[in-house]
Amino acid sequence: MAHRFVVEADGGSRGNPGPAGYGAVVLDAATGEVLAEAAEYIGTATNNVAEYKGLIAGLEAARALDPDADITVRMDSKLVVEQMSGRWKIKHPDMRPLAARARLVFPADRVGYEWIPRERNKHADRLANEAMDAGKKGLAWEPSGRPRPVTGAADAAAPVEPAPVGTAGGPAHVEPLGEALAEPLGEPKAAPLGWAAPADLGAPTTFVLLRHGETALTPQKRFSGSGGSDPELSPAGRRQAEAVAAALAARGTIQAVVSSPLRRCRETAGAVAARLGLDVRVEEGLREADFGAWEGLTFAEVRDRYPADLDAWLASTKAAPTGDGESFAAVARRAALARDRLLTRYAGRTVLLVSHVTPIKSLVRLALGAPPESLFKMELSAASLSAVAYYADGNTSLRLLNDTSHLR
């Protein structure tokens, strides 16, 4: 016999649009017991966007508990309740993809919607405000009221997609992606080669790899890694982000968006996610290499100041930049860990990964089984797209490299 759950959800914006967050709680319909909670700061958004994202989070939390459950949704948003019930048309373009996503979580005949006054929706409202309060401090929401710092939270305005919700140990809550595994991964095991994957392997997991748009440092060809100033997109970079967002929206294949924690990637990912009606999940393993003392310098300036270190770096992917920087080999190990986490999480789906030159080149190199020196033989332009398909038997297929047609 299917479970019966009540989902109470809310969202708010301090400014409309302004700093926004959502909260959702899943209750046992018979006992009123709290089974799961979810909340998240989503950056700058309107009240209605936050309310819809709260609805989606609540439905996804209920699905994680029982995908066959019957759901009653209670919200104090008349707009969301009437639109999701089919009685009001959805006219605003920002609402349509969110409503469509909410309808995909459960079959329509298993979800009913009920409007409730705000004083009866205090639990979800409290969670939304906790998330906004935490986000204002650059922290992630915690269910106990003890928010903890988020890696890379200096630019907390980019939205982060909620993680799935579990059931063990009392009310479940959202956990961030990117917890480090205990052991580093080496090179992937070789898989048998062939013209095509066997039909019984199912759909591959496809990573669409997007390099972020330009910053002020990009046209100057300065080293800009994870140890530098964390620059924002330039006006040209923002135009590039909108162009790639339009191109990906037209293709209609992206099912999730994952970003490096650095600002330029989160801004690029945010432009795409907003167009697609998706959230952005931050993955620490996708950050750029730390270039140590070379951060902010041109290649010529590094050659002038640190000639011996630069020669060593160009000769071996195990050599690190001056000042305790990060070697290409270290980035490859980190990227492989992130790759495997994401392959497990998004099996069979098409996912946009917004990252930087070194991690993207490393993922391409590993997919091809190419030697380390191949990193120096790839061109990767700002806002370019590449794509790798990963099959269940371990085979990989490079589908695209450095595509910039959307920028022309």
C-alpha cells in the first residue's frame, strides 16, 4: 500500500527580486510526523521562483522517501496552487519550466494541491528564512539551525541544486555534493574498444563540458586559477554566457547543471540554468588549478621571473608552479574523483559541467586515454563546448571539442 505524504513548501525573496530561498517539509499524512526537510539559498530571484523551487524540492524529497506515494501539496501561494492545479494559465516564461519540472516528479494523478493560509505554513516559511539568513552569511542551511561554511561561498549568490533526501536517522536534509573520497583514483581502467556500445548497456552518461566565459584576465592571457583573485565575468563574458545559454536551451538536452565553485563558472552556469529552469550544483573538484605565485601573471612575466620553474612545469605534468601551486597531475586526480562522483549521481543523464581549461582538458585526456603531454596540444576557448559520453562497460566517446559556433 502506497504511503500518503503531505508536502508543505514555501519560498521568499527579500526584494522581489532579491536574495531568495525556499523551504519544504514532508509529513506523514496520518500522523503528522516530520519525515524530511529541505531548504536552500538560491541567490537573487523572485518570490514566485522561490516558491516553485520550494515545491520541486518538497516533491523530490517525498519521491526519495517513496516514489509510489500519494501526495497532498499545501502552500500559501495561491498562484502556484492554482497554476499547478490547472485552473490558471502560466504566462510568465520563468514559471513555465519550473512548473514543467514539478509535474515530472510524480504522475499527475498522485498529486493534489491545497491552498492554506500563511499561518498554517509556518514550518516551510521558517525553513526558507533560515536558508536566506544562512545564505546572507555565505553559509549553507543546516536543519538544526547550525549552518556550516560552504567551500567557495564567497560568491554565494549562485544557486545550488538540492541533493537527494534520505530517510535514516530522523528528518532528512540536503547535503552538498563534493565530499572527498578516502582514496585518490588513478587512471581509468582500459575498456574493450569497438565501433559502438552494445544495445544492452543503455543510454550513456554524457558530460557537456563548458569553459566559463571571459573575465578581464582572459584576453590578457594571464594565469587565473583557484589561488588568485576569483574574477567575475567581464561584459564580453556575460554576453558569451547568454549566447551559450540560448544555444543549449535550443538543443533541449541538458538535464542538470554542475559548476566549479569559482565565480566566473558559477555566473556562466547561472545564466544557462536560468534559461533551462534548473538549479546549479557546485562541485569542488571542477575548480581550476592553483597556479601559486604565477596567479595574475602573463606567460612572459613568469618566464622572466621564474624561468627554471616554468621549464620544469612544461616538461612534466607532475611539476607544480612556483609557490606551492598545483600540478597538472594533481588536477587530473581531482577531476577523476569528481568525474566518478558525478557519473554515479547522474547515470544515464546529460549533464552540463561548467569548469576551466585544466579540468576540462584533463577529463578529455582521460576519456581518450591520451598521454599527459596531450594537455599542451588542445585548444579550449572561453565559453567553448566539449562533450564526452561514458558507457556502462567503461568505454568513452569524445563527441565534441572546443565548439564555439554559438558565439559566431
